[in-house]
Amino acid sequence: MRKIGIIGLGHIGRLLAHQLLVTMAVDELVLIDRDNQLALGLQSDLNDAATALTNQPRIIIQDYLALADAQVVVIAAGDSQRRQQNLMAELTINHTMVNQIAPQLHQSGFTGIIINLANPNEAITAYLQQQVKLPTKQVLGIGTVLETARLHRTIATAAKLSPANVAGFVYGQHDGQQVFAWSTVRVNGQPLDATINGHHLDVQQLKINADLSNWYTLHGMGYDAHAACVWTQRIINAIMTNEQLGLPVAIYQPQYSTYVSFPALIGRQGIGNLLLLKLYPVERAGVKTAATTIKQQIAALQRMDKIND
């Protein structure tokens, strides 16, 4: 039985619940939010929508104990709008969010895989793992998956090819110190310094175009919920089918002694083998800088614990 939980029913949580329902990717869906009326309303709406489907999943609300036998729980709680005001404001509110959610998730007996969408993604994922007391391989964040997807689309557009022809990763930190690892990028199996489909690709312009794509989304809508939901479901599918899919998610990387966005294989076990690709020296330095920033954010979260004691 495919059982998935979503904690936090804002834009992304609601859209993900709808997507899992209409693609018939779930048999039981557990929805939790601090707003009881919102959870009840969403349950009612999704049950009405399910009447059009051949699959009728069971939708449970506001019950942490129902998560005990779920394979995956997605953390979509928090307030991403705070990032536009002040990073520390977002850290503070998501510190509170984790401390409200983690004890109940731990007490439920949940032993599956957690996918965190809250920001700053790597630091909050690390703090969540500490609080929920699951092995690091079972707690991951969406990391730089969206940045990598934008890069693939940007390269494909410039080369007039399908994004499926593009491979490579963005490392580092989601919405922060991003490391465009050009050393890992291949288009039709060729490195970027080759002529691709008759085009010479300028890496600086590619990075500008990828950043612009993110700016258009955030400036126009204020959030990137659709891309986040589709890629979250892609990660869920990899877990459910034990696909061993390689993506740059937020994971604990022993080399840096912290969580950082780094490519790894994703399957039923959560995080499997890391993809230890050979990076340019400047790229390795960039990942190290990102790891240092993430450690500082984790330290700030831990100082908040001491203040609250």
C-alpha cells in the first residue's frame, strides 16, 4: 500500500496533495496542518475530486499516529515569504516549525523517508534530522534539484534540444551559494566546450538565463510551487520504486561534515551511494563555501535551542 504524509498545507502542500491524488500515485494520504479548518476543507475538496477517478484513496487528516506506516512524509510547512524580509526571520519561524512537528513525528513511530521542502533547505533538513532522530540517509531535502532542472532547460533551449539530452548538476545550497558544476555537464554526451548541435554555448550566459528563469517565477508568483511539487513527486516515485535516481538533493555529506546539496542515488532506502564526480578546483571550493554557510545556519538554529531552554 502506498501511503504518503504531507505536513503543511500551504501552496505547495495543497498542490502536492492534489497532484498525488489525480495521478493516482497514493492509496492513503495523511494531511496535517496547524489550521484544522484548512485540513478539513482540503480533505472534503479532494474527496469530491476523487469521485472522478478510478482509484479512491483514503484521505486522513490531523493524525500523526496515522504516519506510523507511511513510506514517505513531506515537510511543506514554514513561511517562505519571510525569506524576502530577512533570512533570520525564516530561520526563526522554521526553527519553531521543526520543534512543533519533529516530536510528534518521532512519537508516531514513523520510520520511513522524510523529504523536507522548508528553507533554508539544507540547514533546516539537518536540524530536522537531529530532532526527529532518524538516520541521515532517511532525511533529505529538495536541495538544488530545481536549480539543476532550470540549468538543464536553459542549456536545452540554447542548443535547441530536449532537456532529456542534458546531464549535470548544481551543487551547494538551494536559494543560496549555488555551484554550477560545469565539469559535470554533458549535452548529447559532449562537454560544453564542444560545438553542441551546431551551437557554441556560453556558460556565463547560461547561468544568467537560468537565474532569470527563477526570477521570473518568484517575481510573478512569489513562489515556485509547481516545479517544487513535480520534482517532489519525482523523488517520491524514486523512493517507492527503488529507482536509484541520481539527483542533487540536500543530504549529509561526510566530506563536509554537514548537510549540503550533492548528487546521490535515491531509492527505497532513502539516500544510497553518493555520486563522487571529479569537480574543477573552483567548484570544489564553492561547495566548501556553501557547506561553511550551512554550518553557520545550523549553529544559529542550535543557539535558538539554548535560548528557548
